[in-house]
Amino acid sequence: MELKGFQKYYAHLPCDDANIFNRLSFISTFDGGNQAVIEHGMYMLALIMLEGYRKSMKKDIQDKIYNPLNSSKWNYKKLHQIIINKINSFSCQNLDSLFDYNFNSYMFIW
């Protein structure tokens, strides 16, 4: 599910294209905690975000909404592989148990 209407308040802009984590930066700083677990979770969120952009590509074209995949600023296959490799490099069963790789249960707001 994608949260409709959110784009006008927090739209992805071309200036966000440089790094997939730009849009996650406001939630990526923590005092304390296990940095490996935090990084694992951030990569999981990046994957969810990437999938949201992929799922909304056609609709974004129709609605004239900027999408970094439609603009070819992001390469889905390349980014997906980098993120999956990073997620697989560290096991965190607590986080992984919450993650749905089918992406059917997420609300996409990116």
C-alpha cells in the first residue's frame, strides 16, 4: 500500500538522488546501540524504500511524480543487489523476523 497524497509534503527530489540513504538520514542517528544492528535495519528500510519506488513507477509517470527509477538516476538491479548483499552480510534474527521480502504488508510513503 502506498500513502497517497504524501508526495506534496515530502516528495523525492532530484537532490535526493545522490545516495539512497539521503531520505533516511533523519532517522539514522542513534545514541548508543549496536551499530551493526542499526546499519542492518537501515539497509532493510532502504530496500523497502527501493521496492516502493519500483512498485509506483507506472503510477508516478501517470501522475507526473518524480521517481529516481523512472529518471534512471537509480539503477534498480544494481541498488537492489548492493542492499541485499549488505543485509546478508550480517544476521540479525530479531529484525529479519519482522521483514517481509514479498513487500505485501508495507505502506510505502517515499
